[in-house]
Amino acid sequence: MMELPGTIERLDVAHADAPWVGYLLNQTAARVRSQTAAALGPLGLTPPMLRALETIATDQPLTQVQLGGRVAMDRTTIVHVVDRFELLGYAQRTRSTADRRSHDLTLTSAGKAALDRARRLAREVEATILAPLSADERQTLLALLQAIHRPASCPEEDRP
């Protein structure tokens, strides 16, 4: 049996009737995605687009191809995402000084403002979903999810 901190009941994870962890993780992730998408919608963003904006802000300038690789989007999808960013005024392409065949991506001031707002909205959704947990339970959950997400036994090149 595993004892969790706070008010959460004891679970016999080996019992045949125990909740299936994969199902619970998937349902929770779907709820997070759905509510985050609804919160970001007025900004013209989706959760994957938020990740792309964060990457541009952190690693700029970078090319579309580099961005696609960092956020795991194929070339066609990343072109559509960057087109959308330009349409919204969040990012701009400029000819790369390193390779004239490529364009570097940078955030505009509107993009930086949208990114700040989007991060706040995503954190508000997260806070709502995690509201049943105490601060200590939230920290424990985060640590456990990070341990699963990036296991030490996984080779660096295979890590998500």
C-alpha cells in the first residue's frame, strides 16, 4: 500500500480493482489541455502554440526548422504556426545572417505581451485543477511527474 500525504486515502495499487494509472493520467491531461485551450483561445493560441512562443522567447533567434525540432512539430505544422504568429503580430521572420535560405524568428513586443498573458492564464488553469491538493502535495506530484517524464535510465537522445 502507498500512503500519500494529507487527506488522500490509502491506495492498494497492486489490487485488481485499483484505478488504472494510465487512465487517470490521460483523463487529467485531457482536462488540462481542454481548459488551457479554452483560456488561451481569446489570444488566438493553443497549448502547443504557447510552447512554441516560449521557445522563441527563450532561444531567439532561431529558424523555423529549429523551432519545429524543439517543439516536436513537423515542417508543415510549424509553417502554419509561424504564419499564425505573424498574422497575430506575435513574431516576425527576418532573413538569417547565418544562412540566407533561412529566416530567423523573433518575438515582437505584442508577442512578449501575449506570452506573459498566456503563461498567467495557463497557470490559473493549473491552479484550479490542482486546487484539491495542498502545497506539499503539489510539490510531490510535480516531483513524481518529473521522475516519470525524464527517467534517469532513459538515454538523453530519447528523453521527451
